[in-house]
Amino acid sequence: MELYEVMRTTFAAREFTDEPVPDAVLFKILDHARFAPSGGNRQGWRVIVVRDPATRKALSDCSAPAAKRYAAQVQAGENPWNTIDPTIVDAVTIERTSPPARLTEPFVKAPVVLVVCVDLKVVASMDQLLTRVGVISGASIYPFAWNILMAARHEGYGGTITTLAVAQEPKVQELLSLPRHIAVAAVMPFGRPLRALTKLKRKTVAEFATLERWGGRPLPSA
């Protein structure tokens, strides 16, 4: 598959066939994904391949509390889990909100779940002294995670980067015997997609790229 086609058609797959994913396929995908860039080329990524149904159910359960808050905030017209605008949704409302099945069931129904982790001892977090939430460490792990999905697309498989379970990271660390300095970056349900999307909805370049400064002229196409 041509590179630009892969980039334009790699979608968030959450529904899968019952077809198993062979170890050889996963190995091939990860063997290509490992060429992603990382700060200092330290390659702090680690991947836990989870097939055990009980463990996948536990990962689903870890995702449920954050999924409840996500759904409750959406219903209130908010942008869920953002760190700038305080939520108006109270804890009681969150607790009585059902977690959307599309956010929790894929971990149970996918033939395999990949837990993508990062070693915080080796990533450079240039924003650690700022007062906002840290994002820079992601530069050393999410290119790798996206490489996994693009390689999967090339091989006819798919998945999606989910992060709801990270709100319960201590439980995930205990579940998978992760050391405390190993952060969970993504919990990725993975398999042969039930259907393939080939047209994805995205903003145009003019809507997000400007010249010289915020609010500058849109980047021209020619």
C-alpha cells in the first residue's frame, strides 16, 4: 500500500473479526514500528501483548471510570478531560452515567490488546517545570504507537490508541507487573477490522496552519 494512502486511511478500529492475530504478524509490525524517532534515540517504549481474556476484561474495567466521566462531560456540552476548563459535572452525575460500550468493549472483544508503555527514566520532559500538564514526553512514544497502527493498516489489521485506562494507571501497573517508572501511554485493542474506512473526516490545512504567528494568514496550497 502506498504511503500517502496508508496515512489517509489509517482509522480508529474498534470492531474486529474473530480472526486471531499471529505472533509472527505482531512481530513484523513491531519490527517496522521500532524505527520511529524518540528523544536522544533512547527508544523507551515497551509493549505488553495481552491475549488472556481475564486480563483484557480487567483493562476494560480500568477504562470504565474515565469513560463515565467522558460521557457525562460530552452530555454536558464540554470537551472531556481537558486541563483548562473546570468541569461542571459532579461526581454523582459521573457515577450514574453508563460507560459507552464503544469505549470499553473493544478490549474484551479484540483478539489481542497491546499495552504501549514508556520508560520515564529515559525520556526528556522539557516541560516538567511548567505549570501546565506535561505533553513533551509523548514525543518519544506516540510516533512509535502511530507507526504500529500504520504498519497494521499496511498488513490489513487495525486498532486504536486509547488512554482511558491511564486514569487508573496504578491498577494497570499492578495488573501487568509494571515498575512505577513505566508509564502507560496507550491501551490498543488490535485485530482484523470488521470493516475498513477509506474516507476520514479531517479539518483542511487552512483551518490549522497559519503563517508566522497564531491567527496569521492560512498556509496557501500553492
